[in-house]
Amino acid sequence: MGSARWAFPCAAWAPRRDEWLLAARLVQPEEKDRVRQFVFARDAKAAMVEEAAAPYGDSAGEPRVERELLGQEETRAGRLLIRKLIAEKLRIPWNEIHLQRTSKGKPFLVNDILGIHPNFNFNVSHQGDYAVLAAEPELQVGIDIMKTNLPGSGSIPDFFRIMKRQFTEAEWSVIKSMNNELIQLDMFYRHWALKESFIKAIGIGIGFNLQRIEFNVSPLQLEVGKVYKETKMLLDGDKEEGWTFEETRLDDLHHVAVALGKPEVFVQKDSNVLSKDLTQPQFQVLTFDDLVAAGVPIAHEDPAYWDNFCSKQECPARQSTHSR
């Protein structure tokens, strides 16, 4: 079945009428209605594409409160990335995929696959200009993407003071050792993506003390497009051998971190269960045609849906220029 690392450039996607109406026909009616309700086109596009979810339950953590400070958008509905994954990796016909939501709003796959793929797991994240997905047939997986954005108000040092409790002293030492404030901010978001990828993989979410985990990042500089696995994590002060972290820069502004661990490795803290020979799949940047290649429409065309999309402003005016 294999792994998957996908990225879709939501911000750059300017859907044509036929694309938007096709996308609406490829998702369940309730998800289509959820997309319709977004105020801004940016959010509607991201919502049509992605969701931080696992195939048969809520393995992703709830978004942390600090996400509001960092500009991370709340997790969205399952839609096209999830359906593409299920159709291609699990061989379930697109029009037979049935997604429902937990009481907390998380989508899960109703189709029974536990007997065939008991450990299949995936996670999706959206922030900045991309939605990203990571999937593994046998591993726990968590993914997070962060764009290096300047703080919405105040200085970078003020922003760091607000976020001080999220990192250990050693992590802050690395962050503040960078040559200037912009590079420090970039390193801050790299650490944040690493921590969130782990939190989402273990599914604990709000309530987990981020001081319990500490990352020793390596190398200090990452090349765009290359996959790195050198970064190590300490858990409660001890080196954690049960997890591997993949790091990638999609471009100069976007860090992606993927946390990989064997099922239940978090509770088996001392077991070195993760192979050192894991492949390093690179992210494939998808086009809209890639997203819908396996699609089978499950609803009739709704011309008014395009009119609704066209009536939306792209994004709040104050957020139009906040990246470095």
C-alpha cells in the first residue's frame, strides 16, 4: 500500500467554475454545506481540500489554544485529500467512501477496513499556503505545517515572551542563537511544527504539557525540498528512540514536520521499535487534477454553489501581508 506525503497549494489555487462545481460534487452533501458556510474564499478552498483526521477515529489532537496566536486555522472537514487517499491507498471506490463525524466534529471512515488494514493511519494539516497529508500503512503518524509569519501585532521579542512556556530553556537557547530576529522566528516555527506533529500523532491534544518534550534539531539549516530525519526528541528528559521525525521545507517559508511511531509506542516508552531504515518519501505537490483523478461524483451539479463562492472575499484585509 505504501506511504504518502502530499501537499496542495491552497492559497495559489484559483478554482475555475467547472473545478469548484466538480469539487462540490465529489464530497458528501453535509461537507459541501460546511464549505459553503465559510466567510472567506481562502478558508473555503482549504476546507474543500483538507482535514486533520484519521481513517477510523479521532487520532488527531484537538487544536491547541495557542493556534489562535500563531494564525493556525481550525481543523476542517475531510473532503478531497482524504477521499483521494482512501480511494487510492485502500482501494475503496470514491462514491462508496462514507465519512461521518465524532461528537467533537472529527471525521472518521465508516467503511470497515480494520480486518485488512488495522494500522493504516494518516493525518493532515493546513496553515499558510498549503494543505499537507502524511499516511503510513503500519505507523502512527502526525503532521504539522507552519508558515513563518510575522506576529500580527507587537514585536518578535514580545511574541516570544507570550509563547515562552511552550518551549524548554534548551529550545529557546537554540531559537535565540540564530543571527537575527527573522531567522529566530523561522526556527521558532520549526520547533512548533515538530511539537505539534508529535501531539497529533499520539492524539492527546489540549492538556499535554509541551515542556515534557524537547527537540534537538539537526541540522540547523534545511534545504528546500530535502527530507531530514536527524532531529531527536527527549521525553521527560530521556532520549526517545521510539519516534522518528521527518522535516521538510516546502519553500522558504513553510516548515513541515512528520512524526512517525509504532502503534502504542508512546506508552511503551523504552522500546526501540522503529526501524532505522525507514524510507524518506518526499512531498508530492498536487494539482487540482491530481486531487480529483479518482473522483466519482456523488451529487448533482449546483450552479448556485459557484455564485456563493464568488461572493466571498479571499481573506481578511489585515492578513494579506504578514509573512516575512
